[in-house]
Amino acid sequence: MKRRRLTFQAAPVSFWQELLGSAADWPRFVQELRGASGVYVIRERGSGRVLYVGESHTGRLKKTLLRHFQAWSGKTAGPTYARNAVEIAVEPLPAASAVNRQNYLIDTLRPRDNRIIPGRPKPAPDDNPF
């Protein structure tokens, strides 16, 4: 199955201003993530350096992605990013495919902030996402 290329989008300022409140006018690409599983890539605006690759296989892709733009702590805490300094790409997928796709993207893109687990099995080759 041929995969679509990931497309990065800079969210408009109004999106980020509304992010932590209740916003009915979020960009369409974010609204469509509710209830979805899949992967996301966060990269620096300008340089294009990939910072982080993440996934949700529990139908919480929207929530999982958005927590990278607000303070969070605890056992599952991950990196946070300045909202005006990054671009994001998302790829909704069936839940059963999300972890393998994330692993492939981490191996391929070598994001700055992901922890690479030594000895983790390499995922099967896939199409280049860019």
C-alpha cells in the first residue's frame, strides 16, 4: 500500500491563541484528528529539522499532539515546543499500524528529541514520507 506524503502546515496565530481554550474554529486538519489514531511529526519552522515523532493508537491523536504545546508533567510527559517555531504533519492511520509507522519514521528521520531504544527491532521499509 503506497502511503501519502506528509504535508507540514504552520498553524495560524488564531489557532494557537485558541489552543488552550475551547475553540470551535480550529483548523480543519486538527478538527479531523478527534477520535483518530496515527502519527505526527513536529519540525522546526525554517530549518526543517525534525524534532519529534509521536503516535496515538488509542484514538487520541488530537490530544496526544496538542499536549506538546502546553506544560505537562508526569510519567508520560514529553517535550514541549514553542508554538510559533514549529510546523506539524499528521498521518491518520488504523490503530494497529500507528506504532510501526512511528518506529519507521523515527528510524528514517532521526528526530532530535525522540529516545532511540537500542536493540529495538527495525520496522519494515516503507515509502519515504517527504
